[in-house]
Amino acid sequence: MKTDLKAFESPYPLRRKFNVFIVPLLILLTVLIAGVMSAGSTRIIKSIYLEVSQNRAEIIARALQEVNEEVWRDLQQTRAPQALFETPQGQALLKTLRGEVKELGLSHLKIYGKGGLLLYSSEEEEIGQFDPSLAYQKAATGQRSLVEKQLPDGPKLYELYVPVSGSSHAVVMELYEPVDYLNALVWQIVIPATLVPVLVLILLGVGMRKVVGRAQADIDYRTDLLSDFRERLEKLVSLEAVQSLRSSAGKGRVDSRRINATILFSDVRGFTEFCEKETPETVVSFLNQSLGAVIDAVRDQQGDVDKMIGDAVLAHFQGPDAQARALAAAQRAQAQLKVLGLPKGVGIGIFTGEVVVGTVGAANRMDFTVIGDTVNVASRLCSCAAEGEIVMDVASASQAGINLHSDEEEVSVKGRDRSLRIVRIRE
């Protein structure tokens, strides 16, 4: 699996992911709970209205039965309710109906007989008319129903259609109730039942946001520490080593690889004699300036400093123009050292060839470096260079754009069977 190094080195965006995924989910759950509770409460309230209306219808039916059971039974099956109400017995029944409407606080009351015939209406001029509405038809089959109605000059009302049980014929009562009749119940039961889970979710979200904020601050702090550590590490080891470690993150090992590179090797001339005569503080100050000039020149040309070995610098360059950049770095280093006027100068050797880049050492102590005959040859060429001089093999010099001439010479390199043609470059 390929590692995204940029994402790996960036702090995990916990706060952003929380805001993008968790916050909308909490909001959605809050809205969903509120919606479900609202719909459920509406359903409950309507069921309560229907149940109350059913009870009131039964109360009215019992009251009529107690007044005159026979006349009540005649009313259920009559086709001329006006005529029945004109009789003395009917008048008693009508008086009872008026009293029940008033006592129960009903806005309106209608009693339907077969086919939607109005056996009674609190608006008594409607008695004897037919009103076979869909709500009535449902109630006539035993299904209670509720219809919301807005009066033109009054508040909203519920028309509640309930069948009368125990009647000899299919009798339906229509009762009118004001919509705000059970508002107090809503405030006391339904709204708290809705608010409690919503408030819990809100408090949970606020608490989680604080925890996530603290976690993000800790993640950012630790990432900054790692970035600072990486920057310090890059100053202590080569860029190649850092990049290899980064690319091997999660693999458990750093693989070695063969590459073609131009090696630059610099070394202070007469450094041992200089150390014998100077104090350690002076030697360290000298090395900081001398090595610093070479390292800055190498990095300016996109080279990689592999390591510092006492007073020596081992660096390598990769790419199609590696030789030219290595030469440019060497020339800049020599020029800078001349400007600094240090008591000792350096010799520089440059050679191009194959090397192996990887780790060497024991399991508990390893070093990342470039290894191969190319490194050895560059070191030998450095030994051949005088103070302020650059020694390159002819092939590398040609690739670097140097016009070869009679100044070429052959040198024997320890460990190689054949001599090597070189060119010396001085500023």
C-alpha cells in the first residue's frame, strides 16, 4: 500500500471530520426526533380526541336511553325525525339532547341515521337533511375518523365521527371540539418528551465538540513536535535517509537500492597538523565554517550530504545533470572558502558511477549511507586534490561541460587495476 507522505505528516483533521460528519448527523437526529415526536404527539392527541368523543357519544346515548328507550330506538330507525321530535316523547328527547350538548360543552353535535340522514343537529334546521360524507361512511363501518375544519368566523375545530355502540341501527355521532382543547396536555406531556432527547443530543454534541477540540489540540501539538523532530533529523542525516524512512513508513524496513550517482568528496588539507597546534574550540569553529561552506554549496545545487566524517564531507547528486551540479557545488565551495580566508583549504574529488543506497550496521544500531566502488574512487580523487583544487574523472568532466585539453592526466587509484584519466580544476 502506497503511503501518502503529505497526509502522513499532516495532523489528523479530527475537528474538521467531526464538523463534516458528526455535527450534521447530530442535527439530523435532532430534527428526526423532533419530527417523529411531533408526528407521534399529533397522532396521540387525535387518538385522545377520538376516544373522548367516543365516551361522550356513549354518555349521550345512555342519557337518551334513560329518558325513553323506545323513543330513542324509534329515532334510530325513523325516516322523519322532525315529526318524531314534534311528539311529547320526542320533545323530551330533544330537550335531553340540548341539555347534553350544553353540559358536555360541545360546539356542535350531529346524529346520523341510515344513509347519512341527520336524526339530530344542534343547528336544528338541518334535522332531516342527508349528509353522507366520507367521514360518516367510514364511521358507519365502525372506523372512527377526525377531520380538521376551519370555521369562517371562528377557530379551528375537529369534526369527530364515532359510531354509537349498542344501537339497534348504524348510528354515527359527529361531535365538534376546538383544536386547542388539549393544548395543556401537549405542553405537559408531549413537549417535555420531545425536548428531553433533543436536549440530551445537544448537550452530547457540545460535550463531544469540547473533547474533539482538546483532542485536536493534542494531535496538532504532537504533529508539530514530530515535524520539529523531522526538521532537526534532516540536519543530522542525509535527505535521502529521511525520504527513505518516510517512504518506508508502515513497512517495518528500509530497502536498499542501486542508483547511478555523482559522488563529491571533500577533505581539509593538513587538518591533523592544524588540530595539533590549535585548541579544540578553535578547531570546532574552523570545522563549522569549512564544512558549512561545502554543505551550503551542495544543497544549493540540490545535492544530498550523506555524512560528515571528521573534516570530510561525502555528498551525492542524482539526475541527468548530476555532474554539472556537482562541479558547480565544488566551485562555489572553493570560492566561498577563499572568501572566508580560513587557515586551511580543502581538496575535492568528483566521480560518477553506480552506488547502493541503504542501511548498514547491526539490528540495534544502523547507518544510512551510499556504498560502492564509486565512493572509494571519489575519496581517492579527493586525496589527489591539492588545497583549493577539484579533481574529476574525464567522463564526469565531459558530462559537466568542461572542454578537455592537454591538462588531462592519468593517475593510479588504489584498488583498481587500470589507471584513471582525470582533470584538475582550480579557481
